[in-house]
Amino acid sequence: MPASNSTNQSRFDRGVSTVLIGLCVNVLMAAVKIMSGVLGNSYALVADGIESIVDIFSSVVVLGGMKISALPVDENHPYGHGKAESLAAMSGALFLLLAAVIIAVKSIMELMHPRPAPAFFTLIVLVGVIIIKELMFRFIFSVGESVNSLSIKTEAWHHRSDALTSIAAFIGISIALIGGRGYEKADDWAALAASGIILFNGIVMLKEAAQEIMDYAPNPQTEETIRSIAGRVNGVSAIEKCRVRKSGLNLFVDIHVEVNGAMPVHQAHDISHAVKDALMNSTLGIADVLVHIEPAKR
């Protein structure tokens, strides 16, 4: 297996195992939060659990998208199936928006009905949830960064949103318990505030997913690195153009390389292959490179 293919497979495997870990954590958290919220009379905690259930479906969609994006090139998909990963990221963002709407509606409904203050033990549950979810965010986001996957980073933000809603719930329940009679609804206001945080994050992630689908250029540092690698190949005089787009976990590069205009065609052809090999063997996760040879400007 070529080095680039082996690297891409390793990145894919790491991404899938990370999402599976997140999925298992979400199943456990959803059960703990909903049960604690019902027993402890905290709608903010129940709302938190509802978000975790939505996160479970989101994780399944992300896994499906990653599996499809890893399918090999075929006659109908000459550039592969990488956009399925971007669609999965978009679906994950839509799940975040759905969770925000559900929590907001339920919070408003709860505000209209009086009920007793939450139980103290719900605060202990929330402290554990906040710690676990923040650690999961940092772990999964770092993996998403390392394998260059927006859907995995979106998945990480589900965990960060969960931590934020738990913090809001903790504040609301604390106010309700400390304030006593008349402050019971602080729990519901906390859930409503959390829905706003989730809504904002969902919009941000949806925008990023849409940009990927529209072949939005990756960060300038990536292009600079590609130009630097290609420019160091023996025989390359300069890099005229460089266009990069992302599909799934991989990058596709179109690059215009300047060489000595007096050299034979076969020698220029060898240089183009050397440029392609250098880029494909890099750690950038490049799936394919189209090299166009130009005579160097005198």
C-alpha cells in the first residue's frame, strides 16, 4: 500500500474509533441525565439529556458519512465520495439546531407551569457531566484537527454544547436552591439560555459544512505548505498557481509549476511526477494532484 493511502486509512480508522467512543459516552450520558432530571425534578437536566439523545443520532449520521466518504473512486464518482463527510457534518449541525429548538420550546412550556425546586443531587450529577463532556470535546476536536475532518469537529462541538448546557443547568439549579421559594423557574430559564448557546454553535457549524460542500478554500497555511513542498522539488523554478479543495478527509490539488522552458518535454514530465509524488507523500492528506507545467518567466 502506498504511503499516502496507508496514511489516509490510518486517519480514517482513527476518526471512526473516535466517533464510536463519543457515541458510547452519549448513550451513557443521556441515560444518566434524563433519569437524574426526572427523579430530581430538573427540566434543565432533562433538556440536557434530550440533547444527548440528539447527539446519538448525530454520531450515527457522522459514522455513516465517514463510511461512505471512504468508498473508492468509481465510474460515476471520479473524485471519490468525500463530500458525504461534508453532508454528515451538515446533518450534525442540523441536529444541533433541532436540539436547540426542542429545548427552547420545552423550556417555555415549563415556565408556564409552577413546580417545586430541583433536588440537590442533580448538581453533583452535573459536575460529573461537565468534566466528562469538556474532556470529550478536547479529545475529539484534537482528533478532528489532526485528520482534517469537519464532521468530527462538529461532533466535538456537540460535546462542548453539552458541557455548556450542563453549566447553564448547574447555574439555574443553584439559583433555584439558594433562592428558595419564587426562584424555582431559574432551572427552566437556564435550559432556555442553553438552547441559545446550542443554536449559535449549530449555525456556525452549518456554515462551515456548507463552505466545504461549495469547495471553499482551506486555510492559507495549507496552500503555503503545498507551495513550499512543490517549490523544493529539483527543477522547479517557481509556483505560478495553486488551488486546493477539500473532499472528505482528503485534499485535491491543482498546481501550475514553472520549469526551464528550454528543457525537453520528457524531463519536464519527470519533474511534474516528482512534484506530485512529493505532495502525495506528505502528511497533508492529499488524495490527488494535477500538475500543469509552465515555462519559467525570463
